Amino acid sequence: MSTPGPAEGRVLIALCTYNERENLPLLIPALRAAVPHADLLFVDDNSPDGTGDFVRCVNTTDPQVQLLHREKKEGLGVAVRAAIRHSIEQRYDYLVNLDADFSHPPTMIPTLLAAMSHTDVAIASRYVPGGGVVGWPWQRQVMSWCINTYVRGILGLRTRDNSGSFRCYRVSLLERARLSEVYCRGYAVFEELLFRLKQVGARMKELPYTFEERRFGVTKINGKEALRALVNIASLRLR
């Protein structure tokens, strides 16, 4: 039986947010222009800057823009898991995950969806030929390289950009990947997802893109988060 292409399936674009209100007036129109047929789901951890209120306002005129409100901030991994659960329960075919700060260009999403005709996970990759990073200090570049090298060694992944969150997943494979057992609550959730998908035989393809630093707001990643991710990945392998 042939695998359906992206034009035949329902697409959900998920963005986990905390204090991203400044980015949304430009980001939502950019996403709607890039993938008009997709639904947008903002998983917001009760942002004090009004991110959730802005999404609710947009929803009154555009029902394809949806809000999944969470009462408290429990970690990025928990929010990502909620988005995946929503995509499964609502029977979407493809789930695109990206950040809400313009570091992941919406114009890349059609390329990811086009790749789904012959893969199960399409990864927007900084670390394959043609990809790159703009605006990072050397310390952050070294930290990212170390994490990805470590992940390939510990979890046996062949993909090069395992810490990035900009991806498209086939939802039927996510359903098989034992979502209820996902362990990581922070940034390491993205490495764990690839590890679990690899275990159920998912095909993965990396597509080059250029990461640019966020336009507004403050990045949530830091040395403490990176160290926690390394510990979580080691714990995942032991489990």
C-alpha cells in the first residue's frame, strides 16, 4: 500500500509558547500564508505576557488558529507531549513542530511536508550541507555540537540535528512510539522522540535550513538546560 502524500492528509502545526506575544502578530500571518490548509495549535503555559489571550482573539475570526491552554509551566517536554496527544486524538496525518520566535522560517514548512511522501520524520537540519546558524556566539555553537555528538553516541541515532525542534512527524508513527512513556520534561524531549521513533522503524530525512536568532523575547535555553538534557539522555539510554 502506498504512503499518502501531504496533500492527502490533515496537517497540524504546533507551537509551544511561553511569553511569545510580541512575535505572534507577524508569525501567525506568515504561517497561514505558508501552509493555508494547516491548523495552528498554540500550547501555551499560561504566559503572563498575554500570549494565550492573543491567540484566543485571533481564533474568533480564524478558527484554524487554536489554543491549548495549560494552567502552569511544567516543562517544554510536557507541552510537546500535549501537542502530540492532540494530533493523535484529532486524527491529524502530519504534525509540524516549530518554535514561535521566527528562528524557524515558516517558508520551510512546505519543504518538510513535501518530503513526507517518502519519509516518516522530516527534520529541518542545521548540520547537513546547505544548513547553518546565524547569530550564535561560539559558546552556543560548541554546546550544540557537543549535545548532538553525544546524542548520536548514546542513543545510536544517525541523524545529525537531533536537538532541533523544527520537524514534521507522521502522526501514525507517533502513536506507535509509546507517548505515555516519554521521560524527558525539558529540551531533551526532541532527542527522546527521535530515539523512540527509531525503535518503531521510522524513516528519517534531514533537509537543510538556516537557523536565525529570535526576533523578540528572550531565549529559554542556557547552560543549565543543556546540562539537564545531557543527564536526561543518559538516563533514557539506561532505561
